[in-house]
Amino acid sequence: MRRLILLLLLLSAAGCTTPPDAEESDDTLNLAEAMGGDTLGYARAVGPQPFDFPTDFGAHPTFKTEWWYFTGNLWSGDKRRFGYEFTVFRSALRPPDSLARHSEWSTNQLYMGHFSLADPETGTFHAHERFSRGAAGLAGAASPPFRVWLEDWSMETVAADPSSLFPLQLQVEADGVGIDLMLDATNPIVLQGERGWDPKGDGNGNASYYFSFTRIETKGTITLPSGRFNVEGSSWKDHEWSTSALGKDEVGWDWFALQLDDGREIMFYQLRREDGSQSPFTGGTLVEADGSYRHITRNEVKLQVDGTWESPVSGAIYPSGWTLSLPGEDLELHVTPVMQNQELNVSVRYFEGAVDIEGTSNGQPIAGVGYVELTGYDGSTL
Amino acid sequence: MALSILGVALGVAVVVGIDLANSSARTAFRLSTETVTGRATHAIVPGGGLLQDDTYRQLRTETGFRNAAPVLEGYTRAGAETGPVLQILGIDPLAEEPFRSYTGGPQGNLDLGAFMGPSLTGLISRSTADRLGIQSGASLALYREGKTSTIVILDVMDPEPGFSEASLTNLLIVDIATAQSLLNAPGQLSRIDLILNEDGRAAQLEKLDRVLPSGARIEPASTRSSTLDQMTQAFSLNLTAMSLLAMVVGMFLIYNTMTFSVVQRRSLIGRLRGIGVTAREISGLILAEAAVVGLIGSTIGMVSGIFLGHVLVDLVTRSINDLYFTVRIQELNLSWLGLGKGLLVGMGATVLAAFAPAREATRAIPSTVLRRSEDETRIETHGGLLRGIGFFLALLGALILWMSGSSIALSYVGILFIILAAALWIPSFANIGSRALRPLMGRFFGIVGRMAASGIHHSLSRSAVAIAALTVAVAATSGVGIMVDSFRTTVDTWLRYSLEADIYVSPPGMVFRRNDATIDTQVERQIRAMDGVAETYSVRTARVQIEGRMTDMVVTEPRNRELEPGRYKKRSSYDHREAMVSRDVIMVSEPYAFRYNTDVGDSLQVMTASGPRTFEVGAIYYDYASDLGVVQMARSRYETHFTDRYVSGLAIYAADGVDIDELIDNLKSATADGQGLLIRSNRSLRQASLDVFDQTFTVTAVLRLLTILVAFIGVLTALMALQLERARELSVLRANGMTPGQVQRMVTTQTGLMGLLSGLLSVPLGLLLAWLLIFVINQRSFGWTLQFDVDLMVLFQAVLLAVIAALLAGWIPGRSMSRMNATEALRFE
């Protein structure tokens, strides 16, 4: 569910051929407008279907939107903390057609890349965005072998067996800030929702196909203008594609990807309505240490906001710190951003931040790290 | 006074008109270049032909260089074959932001999906849409190289801040995909625009070097417009020179009119002197008056110059389109500089020309103001001095011409000195002429004729100037006329022997003399295999990099025929035609050899698809199609070294006994379904070429006419001054019994005689000018060898023109003189 909004917003953002500069733009995009996009002619996620791996690691261009999402928490040798996000979004600008392509450049596929790096030690948050057409070799997504790229930003398998997704390499660089990371999953794949089919709203086909790798061992280097750091840590990967839209009264969401030090992971999102209430399409997944997982409903989770942070750039007031509890599991987690300002001021403004977790499980202390995504707080109707 | 103003106005109008036309063409061109260059500082340009778009992909995905935007440019016509020219600018909207913002900024609402999608879509400016009568959402037919495609106008654009609406005139912005389709250039780009930062430029260049394909190079964005500027430099310089010629003639005229106004008020000046006004004050008064005349005349001139500029800019643009490159913006660009120049020239010339009359007026001693003879004696005695100065000026002019090397501007200065020298000699020649003609005139026209002839001689200070002005004007027009005729004859002769085949096939292109449109390969095969076609030879026009310069290259197939040996200016000792096929030998055209100082046996580095290769120059051939210089390569060598396999034209020899017109009809009907092709007989292609030639000289013709007009007004004012002065003399004649008719006849005969003298004197001067234009100016501007071909008709016309102009100019003063009341005129005596 989580990042669907971004892509849908992109559909309307696609109107501006050259999206606004991250620093300069104050344009806000209207969610409802973005969601109003015509879905006619696109493939729909009408029900659970068996995935065909490794082909399904690649692109599904007949669906309107798709993304490959990596987030992770990393430490250098001297325990300096970093958080990163690297996402490639794909968006079909028009329904698929059978018209003859008279040029390699002709396409209906638009790619957008987001890269952010949180550096809490210096309090710096780097965010970059870029766009390209999914044609002429400039950007694309394929599998096998798995490769998603947008110009020189890439996520690409380096496995000897080309059908294998892992190990894979992430390479991103922008304005002297970059990551070059090797990723190897320690958990098997997690199919979200119902066998990877995740309903988003009422109505047939208002759903996405969604799977994750919830714990991925990560090693590599981070480059900053101040120097280069060898880092290690863990990442999280999501891959999701869909066509359909959110409900009209939904204004944003809070999404949590939490990795606990007892080996468990939790994915949970809550959709927020205009009146502040929680949408029924709220839920998540609990992954056990052995890799088995189960769906968790909204009724199993209690989410309480403990603090707020006002963005000096957008003026948006974001929740900053939560208590998330699963009473059924006797689990209570205090989730705190590693730094407050992890807002991406790109064509779609949102918060995507590394978090620390402390809490108790069955009365025992528990800790962890994770990533939180917050949308719809910047004062627009979003 | 009205005449003085008219004279100044005409002179200024011509100068301003030409200047505006020239600068408008340049500004329009620069504007269109800047519009499409945007904020790019550099560009990766191909060594020849186009760039493979893979270079761009490498740049983005491998080197991570992001300040780069792909561009594919070309031209098309809107609507039909004769529709307005549109420049196609193919871009990637997602790479555009740092470069250009036509596809919309953050607030834009371009439908990217439709823009980049498989259907052909594009954007045009609001005013262009209005002019074409279409709205956004409408379809627009595009005609290019004989094919029609349809594009949907997605939206209309407004210019970027700081750019005028005109900058977007006839600009069609499309996606790279659409451009590749419209321009039939799959996988290709014209260039990759770059923004290189000042700091760390070396590192950036090193990064770029890694993906630079062979032959391609990185050049500053300014190079493009300056290269194209240089192409037309000689062309516009010559136009400017022509306009200055009109100004020189105009100066005579101003001199005349100012003299006229002084003469007219001779008695007033005398009286003023009598009551104690100083000479200095009077000359100041005259100069001030000249300044006023200059100001009014120049103002009127500037306004009329703007109108003239409107006509001329059209002609100049058309010539540039025919000869050099496609210009999409065509509008008069009012530059304050151009208008200021006109004002300066007009005022300057007027005041300068008024100096002599002002001095003359101040010299008027109250008691002798009514006496004229002093002047005449002076000019008689000064005749030697004038001739001396003339001789000196002629020497100086010749020296300048000799020393100026290749400078066209200096060459014109030299010619100006020679004209001035001739003008100074004219009184002496006129004197001799009129004396010599006196008995002859006496025989034909009796006493009136004899008196008319001696009248010229007696009033030399006035008539000489009139004769000089008329002579210079007529000589200038006949000189230019002879030059154009010689040029045309040379081109015609050249066309006759260089167009040997029976039929020529080519797709309609944008620039007549540099047509690089291509014929469909299938159509080409079809034509080659037609019944009645005996032999076909292909021609390909391509742009390649030779010695680091983009050069037009003509690729030809060797013919199994003897070719006219006269087509070569210089040949090597070996058979260069055979050598061009067997090894790396090329030919260069005469202007190429001239421009780049190239000789037979020299080596030229040609950037081929596989990198630079050295070719030997096997021959220099005559070519009048391009003053930019062309290189000729054999098809087989071209196919060895280049990947391009297209042809731009076919020369067809019909089989024996086949009717050419019938074959043309057959070819036309056989190819009717596909690409629209121009299929022309030898004769009609030659005619079309000559038509273009004539068109390019239309500006020249307009200027010639204006020069004559200026001269005519000059003669009119000079004669009026002259006859005004003679009022008393004529009154005496009237008092002595001469009838008004006789007076009229005498005056008219006298002016006719002056015209005849001017006409006759203009013949040698015109020939000299023609010779200088052909062998100095043309040589130094373009490097062409032209035959010096004198059409006697041109000379005869010149004499006739002078006589008619003089007769007309003499008729008005003659009439008023004959009606003058003799007693009234004599009263002052």
C-alpha cells in the first residue's frame, strides 16, 4: 500500500515535464486529483496469483505503477550511524497500446528515482530525485538477471546465477553523496496481504501485488563530501505494483518497517482519513525469526503518537515518535526517528526516516531499527 | 529645399534599409540559434552526419554526467511544399530543465505520455499557431523531402522570460522519438547539449572524453552561430558596400542641393554681408541649415528605410535560404544601432557636403556676389589641381587594392578612392567633351546647340558636379550590371557542361544549393531499373569534418564518359578520376581552394566513420553552386569510409532513341505513390538554377534602381541650380530676341548633352568598376573565376539612361526658365 501514493501523485506530476526542484518548489499535489487518474486499459490486481520468479522481480509495464524500494540502517566502523532510502518508481503514462514504435525513444514508461541519506551525527539529510523515460536504455527494469536502473543509479544482481535476486548491488551517487552497497537477504521472501495480493480499497481490482525482503545483510561504502565510510547494517526491500487508486477520503498514511533484535520484523501501515480517523484498510505483517509470517489486522495494533516535529521547510507538522503495541504478542515498542529532519522536499513531499526502537516483549527489553514513512502532513489536501 | 531633404532621405533610406535587412537576417538567425541553444554552454557535435544516440545513453548511465540534453534538429514545411518553414527541435523533456523551459516548468501541464508516446505530437508558439490557423489539439500536416506526415499539436507555448515571441516563430518542439521519426533518423541525434561548470572543467571534459565517439568533439555553444555567421559574412558585407555606394552618390546629391540653396540666395547673402554679418556667421548659418536639412532628411530616410528594410529583409532571407541555410524567423528587427548609423551617415554627409557651398557663400564679397565668372575661372585654373588630386587618389586607391590582400572592406575603400578620382577628373573630361562636341552640336542644332555646348563649359563649377554625380551613378549601375551579367554567363556556361545527364531526380530540399534530402532507397532502385534509363549516377550531399571544419561534401559515382576538361581549374599529373576510385583522393571546388588555401597535391584530413583519414587533393574544379567550398569524393570511397548509404539525387542518361519528356512522365507516374520527387530535365534544372541565381541578385537590382533614383534627383537639383544662376544670362538672350521655345530647347539640349557626356564617361568607369567587382571583390569574397563578359546592351542602356535622366531633369528648369519674365530677371542687373 504504502508508497502507492507517490507514484499516483507522479501521474499528475508527470504533467510538469521537468519536475520541481527539491529546494525551490512549494508546489503541493492534490491526492484526490492524482487518484482520479483513469485506470481504463491497464491491468488490474484482481486477486491472488502465483508469482513467477525471477521474472516478477522485473517490471510489470501493463500496470500503472510499480516501485522497488530499499531502506536501511547502517553503521561505520566507528559506529557512526546512517540511514538510506533508494527507490525507483515506474509509472505508465498511458495505457498499453499496440501502436508501432517508430523510435527507440518512444515510450509510455516514466521512471523516477529517490535517494536519501540521513547522517544524524552531523544532522544532515541528503535527498535527491531524478526522472527519465523508460526507453532508449536510459532507465528500465528487467529480470532475469535483475537490474533496475535510472541513468547511473542502479540496483542490480551480482549473483553468479542470473536468476537469483541476491546478492545484489545498489549504486547511487548525486552531488558527491553516494552509496555503493552489497545486499544479501537473510530472510526468505515475504508475500504481503493475501499471498502477495494486498487489497487497498473497496471494489474489484483496488489492490496491489506486494512482496518484501524484510531483513537483508548490507555491506559497502557511503560517500560524503567529507569522506568515505565503510558501513554494515541491514536493509529492507519492497516491490509492489498496482493500477488502482485510494479511496477519496484518504489523506495520507503512516508506514512502519521495523526490524527487532530478537529476529522478528513488523510491517504496519495505517491509512488516515480526512477527519483524522483510521481507514479500515490498515494492517500489516509480522515476520517471525524463522522467516514464517502472518497477517496482522488493524485491531491487533495500537498506535500512539508521542511527539511532533515541524518542518522548517514546508511547515508541515509530522508526528515524531510513537508507541506501537501489539497486545496479543505482549509487545510494546517506542519508535523514535534517529534525527527529526528526514523530510524529502522533492516533487512529492514526504518523510522517510530511519528510526530506533526500544521497548519490551513479554516483559523483556527489546530494541531494533527501522524506517518510517509519513505522507500527507504538509498542509495540502494530501 | 524639399529636394535636398528628399535627396538626403533617399540616401539614408538605402543605407538604413540594407543595414536593417542585413542585421535583421543576422539577428533573426542568432535569435533562432539562441532559442534552441538555451542555457547550454557546450555541445557534443558529430564529426559528420549525426551522432548515435547511444553516446547519450552512455553519458547518462555510464559516466553519470547529468548536465546533458539530447537534441535532434531539422526543418520541415507546414502544410504543403510551399508552406512556411518550421524548425523541428527534438528534445527529451525530462532532460530539458537546465537547458530550455519550453516544455513547461513546474507549473507546466504538458501531457508527457502523449508527448513521448508513439503518436506524433508537438508544441508550437501561440503566434505560430495563430498564423497557421490551428489550435492546440489540432492536426498539422508536415511536408518534408517529398513526404507528408501529420502531427498533433498538443499545446501552444509562450516564450521564455527574456525572449521575444519571435524567438519561437516557426519552431516546432517535439520529443526525440517524434523527431527521429519525422527526420527519418532512427537512433540518431544532431548533438548533445552540455552545461559545463567553470570550476573543474578539465575533470568534466575528461569524463566526457571517455564516451566521445570518433570524430565527435565538444565545442562551445557560441561556435554554431558564429560558424553560420561566417558563412554569410561575405554576402552581407557586399550588400552593405552596395548600400554605401548609394550613399556616395547621395553625397553628390547633397552637395548639389546645398550649393543650390546657396546659389538661390546669393543676393540675400550679399545683402547680409553688406549690413555687416561676418563670413563666419554666414557659413555657420549655412552649416546649421545643412544640419537641419540633414536631420529632417535623415529622419524621413530612416522611416522610409524601415519600409525598404521590410522589402529587403524578405529578399535577403530568401537568398540566405537558397544559398546557405534555413532561416525560420523572418522579420524586420529594428535596431537603434542601424537607425543611428543612418542618422549619422545622413547628417555627416549633409554637413560635409555643405562645407564647400558654405565656404563659397562666405567668399562672396558684397560687390561681386552677382558675378559668377570668378568661379568658372577658378575651376579652369584649378582643373590641373583637381586632376592632380584625382591622380593621387587613383594611385592611392590602386595601392589600397593592391595592399589590402583579402580584406573585402578595404577593397571597397580602394574602389571608393578610384571612384572619387574619376569624379575629380570628370570636369576636365567634360570640358574637353563639351568643346569637342560644340561644332558637332552646331551642325545638328544650330546656334542653340552650340550655345548649349559652350554653356556646359562656361558653368563648369555647377555642371561638373552634376555630370560627375550622374556619371558615378550610371557607372556604378552598369558596373554592377556587367558584373551580374558576367556572373550569370559564367554560371550558365558552367551549368551547361556540368549538367550532362538528361534527367535529374531529387527530393525537395530546404536549401536549394545544399540539398541533403534523401531519396527512398526503394524508389531509387525502382528508378534505376526503369525502361528507357540507360545509366544512372547517384549524388549524395553530406556534411563532413575536413581539417576540423564542417564542410559540404558531394559524393559522386564516376561516369563511364569523357567529361568536359574545362570543368577543372587545376589537375594533378595523374588521372585523378581513376585515383579517386582506387585510393584516398578527393577534389575540392575553387572556392574551397581559395578559402582554405588548398592546392592540388595537398593532404586533407577527413573525419570518417572510423576516425581521421588523410586524402590527397587530386584536382580543383569549378563550382559556382556554393561560395562556402565543396569537396567531392567518389561513392566507392565514401561507402568504404562512411556508414551512410543514402543518395540525395540521381542523374539519368536516357537510352538511345528515348524521348526525354516521355521518360520524365514515366518516371513521374512510376514514383507517384511514394515520395514526392523533383524529376527535371537537364534544361529545366538549369533554368531552376538560373532562377535561383537571378533571385539572389534581386537585392542588387533593387539597389541599382535606387542608386539611379538618387542620381536622378542629384542631376535635377544640380541643373536647377545651374539654370537658376543663368536666369540673367537667359533673360539677356530673351531680351535679345530669343523665343521662349528656343530657351527651352537650349536648356533641354544642354542638359541632354550633359547626360550624354555622363553616359559616355560612365562607360570606361563602369567597365573599370565591373572589372574591379569581378576580379577583386568577387575574387576576394568568394574565390570564383568569372568570365569578364561585357554585354554592349548594358553599356548602351547606361548611356541612354544618363541622357534620359538628364533630359527629364532639364525639362523642369527649362520650362520655368522659358516662362521667366525677362524684364523682371534683368531688373537686378
